[in-house]
Amino acid sequence: MELDYGTLSSEHLTLRPLAMYDALSIARLLGPDPEGLRMTASMPEPCTEETARRWIAQKISSSTGYAFAVTRSEDGEFMGVIGYGGPPQEITIGYWIGQPYRRNGYATEAIRTIVQQAAGLGIRRLFAETFPDNPASSRVLIKNGFRLAGRGIRNLPLQGGIHEVLHYVIELDGCTSTEE
């Protein structure tokens, strides 16, 4: 089953519903990138096409969220994944951009696009988590208007158990984000 929600566009990106055929691209980007894989909360290691398929199946069968492939508008190149969902009182955003595409503003632009969509859907607050040793992710969230709400501990079995996380939040009524 493929998700039935729309494609989002921004200046440089197209965010389209995640599909099973994206498994090969996910494995291509995350398989040889242990650091990037370690920064995800739910992608199994090792990241193979088969484990990526199972991960995608979980994401696209969820009735409480959205999962998008992050693609470059000019050529459709798959660069990562972004999504959000969860219970109404704690809708959380998650994302990753493949190593060859980092440091180009793609994560910032993808998050900005998702924040705009969520606000348009009437969602009042979004949450996000990063690991303390991932300052780039924290900077991307802050650029988009998220603020640090505190630290916590989270059990991430696929990432080896208990991890410290940084909690971020954005209030969407009247939110603004800065351009890169």
C-alpha cells in the first residue's frame, strides 16, 4: 500500500510520499554511512535493501503520520527522508539527509516545507529530537524556529538501547523560519 497524500514542493525540493521502491536508494545512502545510520532513531543496522523495505512498510502503513522522500526538484534525485506523526498532543518530526547531500541546505528546506504543511493542517505544535553529538541537526531545527525544550533519555533498541536526546519544540501559530 502506498500512502495517499500529496506531494509538496519548495524552491529546490520535491517531497513526495515515500514508496517501497525507495528502499534501494535508502540502502545506497545509509548502508555505507554508519555515522548517518547511528543518527537515525529507527533504521535497523545494517541498512540493506531488505531492512529498508521493512522500515518503509512500517512508515507507509501508519495511519498517524506522513512519510516523504526528499528529492531534488531539478532531477528527482533521492536525497533522504522526512516525516512526522504521532499522537495529536505530541506530533514529532524526523528526518535524515544522505551524506553526499548534507551541508547544502536541503534539511533546512525540507523541514521548513513540513512545518508549513503542518501549520496549514492546523497542527499547533511539532516536536523533534536530536542526539547531543549531532549539532548540525540542532542547528537545522533552530533555523526553522524550533527551540530547545530540554534533555531526556530514550530507549532506542535498534540503536543499542538507552540514549540521551535533546527535545525541541515549535509552536506553529505565527511561527517563522529563517532563510539560509
